[in-house]
Amino acid sequence: MEKPKVVSAEEWQQSRDELLKAEKEATRALDALAAQRRRLPMVEFADSYTFDTPSGAKPLLDLFEGRQQLVVYQFMDNGPSHYCPGCTAFTNNVPVTALAKLAGLGVTWVTVSNMPLAQIEAYKARMGWTLPFVSSHGTAFADDCGAGRGFMLSVFLRDGDTIYRTYSTTSRGVDRILFTHNILDITAYGRQEDWEDSPPGWPQHPTYG
């Protein structure tokens, strides 16, 4: 296994300072994106779905739990006894202890899937998950969000009983909130996935291998 080049402390600091300039530029670019995101318009989203939850059937409005904003991660439904490894890895990275902090700031988190609730509950027990997880099985929610048979992260805001959709992302767009990916991105070997631009000899493997 190859390793990074060994240099003097002075050379390392010079290289680190050069990278820091690029990192600062990226941070400013992300700040600008966040500012642009806060200025997105919103679209009214009908509350015409009935979600199956451990405490009974609920409309979308009830998933807010009285708070003003709702973040929904849509977990792929790959059929009975089949679970998306990417969605599983994502859900493993949701910091459950932080959900209370979000709630205190008026934001509710819920994971939604077209899987039947019984299948969800069985997988939750197997994985040891305690985060809120409900079923949209039999509804058009996934299609209306644009997730279809895939995964998606969506944000909703309510004004009284009226619901609006303010943001959505999918694919690499969810990377920015994955703890392990962000930690691996600052290590010498990165995520060690075969799509990454790494020096020759760096350890790499298929993303879901």
C-alpha cells in the first residue's frame, strides 16, 4: 500500500497552507449556495397522503409533530427482504441524538419508505434503529416528490395547515450530511472508493463492494 510522500515540516506547512486557500474558497462557495438555498421559492404540496406509522395512520401534516419544518428522507423500496445498501448506510449515519436538537429548533426529521410498515419495523429492529420511520406504501407520495423508486431528501414548511415544499436533493446531494463520508474525505486515503481521484497505489474498492 502506497503512502503520502514524507517531507520536512516546512514543506508540509507550505502544502497545507496552499490547500487551506482552496478549502476557504470552497467554504465561501458553500456559504453562497446556502444563501441561495434560503432564497428558493416554495411550492404548495397537497396533504393527500395517509402514512402508516407505529402509532396509526397519519396525514403528512401530522408528521410535522406541530413544528414548522419537516425533513424527509425517502428510503428506497427494493421489495420484500431486499434493502438498499446506500439507504441503509445513510440511515446508519443519521445522528439520532441530534434529532432532539433539530426538534428544539422547529425541525422534525422522519424517514419514509414505500416498504410496508411491517417490513420497516422488522428491519429497524434488526438494525437497532430508533429514528422515526413511517410507510408511504400504497400512496403516490414518492412519485409526487419525484423520488419514484429511488431515494430523496426533501424539506417541507407549513403555514398553519398548508404545506409547502422548499427543497429537495438526491444522489451526491445527500453526501454533505453523511458523517462518515465527511470524516473520510479529510483522511489520507479518502473513502477508498473506486470513483475517487486518488494517487496510484492508494487502496480503493467498489462503492458498494
